Amino acid sequence: MAFLDYRLAGHVATITITREQALNALSTEVLTELSAAFDRATAERARCLVITGAGRAFVAGADVAAMAPMSRAEARAFSELGNGVFRKLEVLPIPSIAAVNGFALGGGCELALACDIRLASENAVFAQPEVGLGITPGFGGSQRLPRVVGQGIARELLYTGARVDATRALAIGLVNAVHPADDLLAAAAELAGRIAAQGPIAVRATKTAITLGIHADLDTAIAIEAGQFASCFETADQREGMGAFVEKRRPAPFEDR
């Protein structure tokens, strides 16, 4: 992959966007490679996915130079590509962690929002600055940001394009935690390892229940949860996990079957 570094260590896949000279800006090529990397992580049965950026940025946005001459039809196609890739990430059967190591602007903020969990370095900066370019967010920012931080704050940030530092990002619930820059990847790896150590069938089912139920009415969501709960039974993971609890011993490593 020209713009990504993909590594699988144990059950944790790590994707690093390596287009440093452009602050990891999202081009058609980068988006296509991300989509392929998500497929690879799923095929290799990773249990958690970490996404980060090389250098000073997580992702400093979409490639403005490439977007500037686009027609309406071309802009629509680019938006649909980015939205398709980020939606794929959002509904992956495995949890994802954004390790935001610097600028997460525009498409970078949208990529982080599509992840399950966001960790930030102390020097991280978030923004949806599209209105200053005369456009709207194109990869889901206008939809996911209000769902994460609430409508009032999201509308302010989306209408002004204001930047948010790591301290405020934590205060408004945009990120789960803030770490010193040198400790960020280790913290993401540690959290990913804790997730990967749980029953993988149960983790996948829990993510499915959240993803399918979060925007449904409560009765529908409860029914979705009941279905996912039932799907965990009669699996080796469930038998070992519950057997160990009843027998008051540590469970053997989960086998994902």
C-alpha cells in the first residue's frame, strides 16, 4: 500500500496513514487503501483495529487541491466514496480506536468520528472547517458530530469551523481520553489489547447491538439486543467464559468459535 502501513500484532491490527508530505490528507487513493485495509483486518480475524497517522497529523482533511476543480457530479462521487469507506469502518464487526496524534481536521475529524473510541494526544486539534472553504462536510461530519457531542456544540463547531484542542475535546465528549504524545500509541495498544482479550464473539455481538440499536426506538433496540444475546449461546466462548465463572477459575484464552 502506497499511503498506509498495516500491521497485525497478536489480535490487534494497526493502520498508520503515511502520506506525511500532505499531512495525511485523504485522496481517492488513500480512501481506497483504507477500504482494503479494513477488509484485510476483518479477513485476518483481528479483534480490534487502531488507526493513526504518521508525523504531525492524524489526517489534516481531504485533499483540497484535488477537490477544488471538481464538478458537482465529481464532488458527489467523492463524497459517496468517503462516506462509503467511513460507514464500512463504522459497521465493521470489530471495534476501532482512533489514536489522534495531531491535526484531525475535516475528513480527519470525520474519520475519527467513524471509529468506536477516540484517544487524543495532548497536541491533537479537531475541527470541521469546511464552511471556511465554501462547502459542507462531505464524509459524515454533519451527522456524526451532533450524535457524539450533542446538537448545540456540534452546530457551533460546524457553523464556525472553530478548532478544538485536546482539553476541550475531552470536556465535550469528543474523545475518551488524552495522553502525552509519546504515550498515545502505547495507550491505544493497551486498550486494544484489553478489548481483544475479551470473548470476540461477544464483543462483535455487542458492537452489532449498539450499531443497529442506537438510532432505533427502544422496543426495537431491545429486540436487537435479545437477538445478539442469544447468538452468543452454544458457542465455545460462552461455554468457557461461563464455565470458568461458575468454577471460580480464570478462563482459557477465547477461541472465537
